[in-house]
Amino acid sequence: MKSMFPPVYLSGVSTKLGRLYPVDEILRQGDRPEDVALLIEKGMKSFSILERPLIPTIAECINGTLVLSGLKPSEIDGIIVVTESFSELSEATVLGGEIQVRMARNALFDTFLALGFERAPVYCSSFGGSSNFLQVMQLAHPLVFTGRVKQLLIVSVDCQPRDISRFMSDAIALTGDGIATCILNSDPKSSNCYEVEFVNIVPFLRVYPESTLPNKMLEMYRATKSAAADCYEATNKQPNNFSWLLLSNYNYLTSRIFSQLLGFSLEHCWLHNVPRTGHVPSCDPLINLDSLEQASLVIKGSSLMLFITGPISCGTLSLVRR
């Protein structure tokens, strides 16, 4: 039966990365030479550090999305912020009666008003960790699908505090800084857009801190396979029907493991940013989508699978280039 609702499209992807520093820069934060050697062994070469003021850079990224989407600020009627970096969003001194999260929120509110978003309610997603973008897509899709929001702006931001190590020992990765924005709507003005064909989240079964590594790996295997099966069934596609697989930017070994579990060859896995940007948790999907688009490797009708995993869940996002 034909749906009474129009399809949902993603468009206007705009990204901002910082200066790329070599991996051994983490030695300045007290990390060990053996950690650097391990990262280099897994293919890491550099990572992004945003050195410009964060709020103005967010505004620039948003303006880029508006231009690419052919939209005016007055047409935006919903905004979702995707971040865990509340401490970095506000550079003001914390005053009595305030807390850092509240000041960061207010700094964003002021920015949105200054950009002309006068009638857009602001939402936030922050509990997904590295799967934040997947969570926000599952929350945002029905808002647009049912017409509750016509033009939804997604603002993803991650920025590591300057005095904290960027070495992620469990993932063997480095955290990077970045900003990524896009629009979700059902009537895109830009021809450069993707139909959101499918989005789902598979929660991990409870794995306790004292659980053994084999048990944790087994649960990751189960959840990944389950997420893939849901996507293939819903879209009536198999891995060879997708032009590209996009993963988060951890390291080459992790990319190879996930590509194999999902049934993709490495030749169809977009790995351009794995060695260069660092893992920018909520921004990786859009950073990779943007760079794939900039490389002119996506043609009309191409299907893309994005697999995203975090500390409590994983899942897939299927996009079709229109």
C-alpha cells in the first residue's frame, strides 16, 4: 500500500574540520610513545583540532548548509543539536547560579537567533555517544515524515577539551574535532540530495564491565549482524546493491572487521578519512558523506549504507542519491 506520507530527504551537507596534526602530537598531553606506535600501526596519520572559536565556526557551517539547500533562515522550523561537547560550546566564565551545559545551550540559542531562526524549536541528542547521529536520525525522521516539521536543521558538533588525551584505548583511535550540518525535509529545493530509505537502531544486550572480551565481541557481532539483516530486509537489498559502505573513522582494522560482518568488500568501503581526521563521534557520518560527494563518486540512483556504532547501540542508515 502506498504511504500517505512523502519521502524524507537529506541535503545541504556542510562540514568544518580543524587543522590536521600528526599522531605524535598526543605526546604533548602525556600519552605514551607506545600508544603512538599502536595508532600508526593501525593506519592513523593525523587528526583534526579546531583552533578557531567554536560558535562562529558553527554559524559558518550552518550558513553553508542553507546556501547548498537553497533555504532562508526563516524557512527553518526545527533544529536538532547533536553533541557531547557542552563544555566546549561556551567560552564564557561560569557565573554563580549557572552551569556549563546551560551556558552552552544559551550560547547556541543566541547564535540561532542571530542567524534568523526565529520560529524553530530546538531539540538535542547527546546520549548516543558515537551513535549520536544514528539516534538523531531516528528521532528526526518521523518529525519530517509526518509533516510536524517542514525544514529540520541538524547541527552536529564534537570538540575535545584541550587538556584531555585524545587517545581512545578501547577503540584504538583518536578523537578529532569537527562540525557537520545538514537539512532534513520532504520537499528539497536542491537536486543534490539523498532519500532516507531506512534507519534503525539495535540496542546492545547488557554487557557488564566485568564481562570478558570474547563476550563483548560476541555481542558486537550479534548486534551488527542484526542491524544489517534489518536493513537488507526493509530495503530488499543486499551488499552488492549498495555502491558504498560508510563507517565511523576509528582505524583500518575496525573498518575491515565491520565491512566483513556487513558483507562488503573493502573496495566498497569509503576509508578516505580513517587515517586523517580522527574519530569525530557525531560528525563522522556527515564528514564521510561530504568527502565521498566531493570526490564525485556518487551517481544518481546510487545506494549508500552507513553503519554507525556507539557504546550502547549500533544501527544502519540507507540513503539513495536523487
